Amino acid sequence: MAMSPFLAGLRAKVGTDLLMLPSVCGCVFDASGRLLVARHGDTGVWAAPGGGVDPDERPQDAVVRELREELGIDVAVRGLVGVYGGPDFRTVYPNGHQVAYVIAVYACVVVAGTPTPDGEEINDSRWVTEQDLDGLTMTPWTPHVLPEVFAWWRDQGR
């Protein structure tokens, strides 16, 4: 689902103006300590998968839902890595929609399924090491978050 009915209703009222939105990111690790990243079809950039939090939805439930919708996997949340926002978390989508995200980042593991991009929001996925990140075109917020994610996983995730 590209846009929730709630967000579509807001967009009908405010057009492309800047919205500040709560979101989640699922940093999924495999047994080798590799991170699952996904390429987003609308922008072509790589990022850990995630998405918006719906009204009355707990952020931890939102990350589980988003990973199931986008990649067809069920995950267990291992912990909250942190909450992030700021200028590098702003984006303008190809349709002109402006968004400033506040992202709750969760460390997760797969409990069922094999990552399979939905073909709508996500068009590719792969498992990467921290060193592999340098070879990918990633979101502007990646350098602020993923080093902390890998450090959290090394310290607490295993």
C-alpha cells in the first residue's frame, strides 16, 4: 500500500505541503549479523525497510506490519535502537509531497518467510554487511542511523 487512507485524507486537505509524520524502520539482522536493506521503487534508493505509523497503532506493531506488507516476512522485534529526526530526515517525493519523518528504529529478526519485495513500494532487497553500505545509493539519513544500528546489534542483538 503506497499511502494509507489516513495520509491520503490529509494530502487531500494540504496538498503537497510539508507534513511531519511518525514512522518506523525495521533493521532486520540475520544469524551472520548482516542487515536487510530494500530498494524503494519511488526513489530508487536503498534503506532499511519501514513506513508510516497509522492512527492508534503502536510503533512496534507498525514495524511488524510494514515488513510483512513490503517484504512478506514476519519479524520479532528485539529492541528499540533509537528515535531519529532532523533535516536529513526530510524528503520530497516524485509527486511533490514533502515529508519530515521522525523514525523509531527497531532491531528485528526474521521468524517466518523469505524477503520478497512487494513490487509496489520495494523492488529489490539484499543482506549487507556494514562495509557493503558504501557501495549502495542510500537515503540521506543512513549515515546518522545505520552505524548506531550495527553497534546496537553487536552489543545487544546476539
